[in-house]
Amino acid sequence: MKRIFFLLLALKLLPLCGMAEAPLTFADDLNGVYLWPEGASEADATYVYRYAYPQMTEDNAAAQAFNLIYQYEVSDALGYECPMIASDRPADLGQMQVDITYSITHQSAETLSIRIDKKSTEGGEVTHHDVKGHTFSLTGAFSGMITSLPYLLDQLEPGETDEWLINRQTDKADACVRELVWMLIEQDMKAPDSPIYPEFTEEDLAWSFYPEEDFFLDKAGNFVFFLQPGVIAPAEHGPFCYTLTLEELLDEI
């Protein structure tokens, strides 16, 4: 589902992405609050959905492409996700709050990386936490668009259309990262106070971890791969993050 979503976005945004490489600058956030039932105050609503996404000044095609990605996220959530979840929620369960926040984890002349956290809270307790990583190219014809791991590793050229090659290089990158991350997980599992499920296996990792998308860059440009809360250990421990350098990845591919 993730791959289809980003592929559709890429196809829709291709005409907007010109060759200009003007620097991107931040505008006011795209933010707001959705309340259910309609007309309720934030204190009385049974469903509260708050969101904040970054936006760029719209003076070039790259900024427009960047902005459209998050405008689509908001439009989809307000048009489908929020009404469906809110209307199906029994009022006697009390208020449910959903908060979407972001942090800029890396910015350079070539790339911009953003971590997005989505937390659902009921009765003061976090009931669900989802993490996304979006890394954008800031140069060339695809400036302002989300890129994935094999492109950042130079295993694929921007604009590649050979589906066999795309799948092959993506699978190679994924396999490399999973192997390295699994080695780090095994080390963590040996700690006497490790919260990691003792029955967690390398096969479980393959089913729950998508390295081509499940990452963001840190300040130094290292790759931070994450496993969603609840996958590897009880959800209260949050996401598990494992950092690998570009050199470590290229040495293994």
C-alpha cells in the first residue's frame, strides 16, 4: 500500500518538477484541528484530530511538489479517515485524540529528511503510535519529491522506468539493511534488561520492516531505520531506531 501511494504521487507530480534547483525555504505549517461531532468544542468532542505538516514557499515547482504531498495527506485524512473513525466510535468510550507532529531531522543542499509521528491517545494513554520518514531530493528534475533508499545509495538513477531493475535494486538494498539491522537487534536482545520479545525472529523482521521507506536521515546524513512501536517490543517502548552510515551500507551491497 505504501509503495502504491508514493508511486501515484510521483506520477501526479512529475509534470510539476522542473529542472530549477532554487533553494527551498519554509513557509507557515499546514496545520489544523478536526472535531467530531460537528460543532463540538475541543473539550467536548469525542474525536479530536490535530495535524501539523511542513510547507515551503511556493515560488518554484519543487516547493509546489513538496507542498502537494502534505496537502494530499490532509485532504485524505479529513475526507475519509477522520469521518470514518469518528462516526464509528461509541460516545461512551470518551474522547480519542490523534496528534500528528513532525521534526526536520536533516537538511543539506541535496536532501531534506522529515520524521512524522502520529499518536492516538485515549484517557491520557497512548494507544497507537506510527512513525513515517520522508526524505526529499532537493536537486535535479525530481527536486521536491520523496526519494527512497536505492536512489540515495545510487543503486538507481532518478527517472528509472525499468520495473525489473527497480524491484531488483530495491530488494538488494532491503536485504542488505535487514541483515545489518538484524545483527544490531541480536546484540540488543542479549542485554539483561532488553524489552525485545525473545521470540522475535529474522523472519518477523522481514514481514514488518520495509527499509526502502522506513528510515530518515539524521543531522550528519546517517540513515536511521525504525521499527514501529509494538513490533519488536511492547508499544510503550516506542519505535526502535538503528543508525547505519552510508559507508556501512555501501560496503555490504
